[in-house]
Amino acid sequence: MIRSERIGLRHATEADLALIVKMSADPAARGTFLPDRMRAPSEVIKQFAETGFSTDDYEMLLICDLQGAEEQVIGNVVHFRARTRYTTAREIGWTIFDPALRGKGYASEAASRLVDYLFENFQQVYRLECTVSANNAPSRGVAEKLGFKHEALSRGLLYVQGQPVDANTFGLIRPEWEQSKSAAR
């Protein structure tokens, strides 16, 4: 498990499947900024059986709140190949399932640990990026807090709640991450 002050990141286990299936189809857990497409329970279960949600192309880690007596899964972070097959860049994303837990720093803490994990363990990864719905100020704040720089606006990139939505792309390159780590020491 990758740990920080309040949270841990870990791979899913079979015991987590019921929650993952539920959250992948729950609009409140998905939030108002993610595309509407829900995944069928059989699709989620099949993907877990085949890959454990961890391949070279895609990896999901669960965010666990470690502050209570027992760890509680409160969300997930993901990383996957960005854009084309010609790049080693990874795109990252995050979701906190319970709306009452959003805005409390969990996403920032989890995304920060994911960024560290990727740059520390994947030497071929030089660039990370994230795509944020143009009206998703909280996720924009997470990206900026982690040092990601705004690079582009893509018009109509996402389709959310029956409408095309513009999205911002943010990027972070390894030297910027290294500089922030040196400054923090």
C-alpha cells in the first residue's frame, strides 16, 4: 500500500468488487463532471477477473481512508496511456465517491501520491496530464495544487448530462516534479 498522512492507495481485491460495481453505476458517486456512461456490472467483474484493474495501459488504485479503526475505501485514482500509442505520457484521474467527503483534501492527497508513484517507479514516464471539465473548479484546483500547468482548452471534448462540455488539459513534466520535491526538502 502506498501511504500518506490520511490515506492509502492499493489495488482492488475481490472483496472490493461489490463496492466498485456499485460506484461505477452510481451517478452521485461518479459526480457531475464525469461522462454519463455507466459500466455494466458484468463488464467491471470481467475486467477485474482478467486484469485486476492493472495493466500497462490502465491501472486503478483505491483510495482508503486510514484514519478510522478500519480502512474505508472512499474513492479511486487511475492512470492510463495518454493520447496515442507513440507517447509514454500517462493521464491521471481521481474520484471521491461520497459527495460529503469531497472538498476535504482527499483527492489532492491521493493524486499527489499517485504522481509520486508514477515518477518514482516508471522512469520512461516524462509527462503526466489530466483532463478536467471546464466547469470543474475543484479538480482544476487539485491539478494546480500538484503543479500541473494549464495547456489547452478542448471544445466539446466530453459529453456530460446530455451536453457537450469543454475540457481543460493540464500537464506536469518530470523536471517540474523533481524541482517541487527538491523545494519541499
